[in-house]
Amino acid sequence: MYSRILRPSLLVPTSSKCLRSVATSAIPSYLLNIPATEVTTLPNGVRVASQGGYGETSSVGVFIDTGSRYETKEKNGVAHYVEHLSFKGTQRRSRVNIEKEIENMGAHLNAYTSREQTVYYSRCFNKDIGEVMDILSDILLHSKRERFPLVTRRFDPSAVDNERRTILLEANDVFQNKYEVTFDLLHEVAYGGCGLGLTILGPESNIKRIQRADLVNYIQTHYTAPRVVIAGAGSINHAHLVEMADKTFGHLPSQPLNGAVVPPLTKQFTSAIKTMIDDQYPYCSIAVAFEAEGWTHPDALTFMVIQTLLGQWNRMSGSGANLTSQYCATVAREDLAHSVSTFFTCYKDTSLLGVYAECAKETIPRLMEVTMESLRDLRDHVTEEQVERAKKQLKASLLMQLDGSPFIVEDIGRQMQMYGRRITPAETFARIDAIDIGWVKDVASQYLVNRPVAVAAYGPVESLPSIEWFREKDRA
């Protein structure tokens, strides 16, 4: 039976005694020397978290616990619309002045919206942290440090209307990216009964009819202090960051200004196929997914090991069929696809674990057969050597994702939102070390065999097997 040493939820910190009990390998000293993450909660509920470092630059981000998952079908696209309008000017700064201030500092400022969070972030010289924080709060809240007005230039009906064309053009660009299209289809078919099935930009019909009142109502409902994390990294002083956060975000209300009650998140996984036929497209984009667990589940890191085990490959990689992943090696040897990759798309309480492929229409039947066999075979045919190799590859990948203050800020913000704490790299390594071959086989058996499967495909995919075929192939 697999090890249960570090099996508690990722919400729960692993004790130093438990870390020392991991026998597979000692924790490298360079992990223990990483500066600790300091966390402070402001009186209104805003959390401020930072990791110190060296150099003359720092990064700071504002992470808001809201995204398209929190929307309704009728108002889908509002969160992304708000993000767009945030850079169009405030009571204190015009759009040109915002751009000029950032450029005069030599800083970078950007934002993005996902299904579960909206993020505004910047990288700047250490001496400019205060000014950057002021700009961030201004574009988010239009703050005069007295109240939470919301009635500002960016919500003028003319500004809302002017931004429609830009967002519609962006939606068209997204549609040209068949990877994005396929994953939107996958979310729609797998989570069609809940908010995760909605797209981030929203349908064209919604974009055309979103009004100022929709945007104001959305911010008043979701932009509240307990849903906000301010993360910093680099040569940054935590006390100074807390002081700046209190000045710029300390007035943010703790409850929705409009009295709205945010409904609890729901999830509903559906086993089905959704296709978008396009016979003019030169190849097929296909995603096959099973439902797995969310960020805080004890098996979250095991799903990442499985993702690494299955691997990724494309014709341009130059590796041929000499691959450690048996799945990728078979695809390469039989010339079944232009590319294949394993994905683990994780959310608070659920996730999608599966394979994405781009292939010619002629190879669809054989590629799907190899894919389903490879997923099922993880239960029986994976070796200890393969598991240990995947664990090392996962460790390297996770550390490389922390190479620089912008990436550390992203990690801090996401973990504070998902776990309520920052998991140290040392603890992450210890948890990975505790995963053994038995654990991997057990998780593969539990989540990849005799389980509901969702499939999405774009292109000339008429030869894609039926959902009944996929279910039959997944049976033990």
C-alpha cells in the first residue's frame, strides 16, 4: 500500500517532524534557505503576503477571488470586461497618464482574468513600489482613500461602448487559437451545468449587450476585502508593503456594497462529447479528460506526477521516438499526431486530468485507442523507475516556475487564494518524495479507470469515436 506519511490536505501545513520522516531523500539545503513568506491581514480582511529577496526590482500583484466561474450565463463576460476598462482612466488619471507614469518609472503593468481569479500585477524598481501600489488601487477602485466610489470615467456608458469593439476583436483572436477553442468546448461539455462551463470572454451576444450597470454590480458584489490578496516578491520590505496596502486598499469594504450574497460554488461533471466540425481546418484538435480533485486535495501532487509520467511530444522536438513516456513514444513511432500533451487543469474543488492532441483526421481512431490504453495502463504497467524520474522532473519544473519575482508573486497569490497559506518549496518536495509507485497506481485506478470521461474536438473530426466507445475502453 502507498505511503500515507504526508497524506493530509494541502490546507494543513506539514510539520517539521513529518518533513524529517521522509526517508526517500533529504531536503536540499537550498530549499531550506529560501526566505519565508510573511503574511499580514489588514483590519478589513485584505491579506498581504510577500517573500523577500535581492536586487533592485520587485513585483507586486493584486489577486481577486473572482472570475467567469462566479458569473451567470446571462452575464458571462462581465469579469473580463471589467478588467479591460480598468486601464481606461480614473478620476485622478487618464489612460494616457497611467501609461506615461508606468513608462516613466520603467515599470511593467498588466492584468488577466481566468475562471477563478482576476489578477493585476506590476514589476518595478524597489523605490517605486508605493507609486505602483497607488496606481493599482486607483485603476481597481478609483480610490481617494476616503470611500469606494465606483462612479468614474471608466464606467461612463461611452467608455463601455467604446471597449466592445476591442473585446470582440480579442474574442475573434481567441477563436483562431484552436487550443483555446477546444478547451472552452471541453469545459462546456464537462461542466455545462455550472459556472466552470462558461468561457472567460463570454459569448458575442453577451459582449454586445453588457452595460455599465452590469459592471458596477459585479464589482460591488465581488471586489470585497476578504477576496483580495496583495502579493509581493523581490527586494521588498514586508512592513513597507503592508503600510502601502493599508493606505491604498485599507478602505475596501468587507461586504458587498449592494447587499448581494455570493452563492456557493457548485460543480457538476458530465460524461459526454462535444464537437465543432470544420472540414476546412487542416488538422484535428482533441481533448480527452477525466474529473480529478481540486487544489487542496491530498492527491493533487500525485495528479501532477501522473501528468509528468504521460508527458508531452511534438514533431518539432527532435527527440523522435526516443522518449521516456511510453505513450509519447508510441505516438511518435506510429506517427499518430503532430503533438500530444497531458494536462492537469486544476480549480478549487475539481480538476480535469487528460490528454490534448493535434492530429490528422486519418489517425484519430488509432490515436484515441493508444490514448485510452495508456491512461488505463498507468494502473498496472508503470514502473518504479518511471515514477522516480517523473518526480524529479516535476520538482525541476516547479522550481523553474519560481525563477524570478513575477513568478514568485504568481505563486504566492494563487496559493494564498487556494490554500490560505504559502506552501514552501521544501514542503512541496517532501510531499512529492512521499509519493511512491503504489500511490500512483492507486490514484490512476481511482480516477482513470471506470470513470466518467468528457471529450471535446474541433476540426474534421467525423471519425472521432462515440462516447460509448470511450466508456467501453475505460472499463477495467
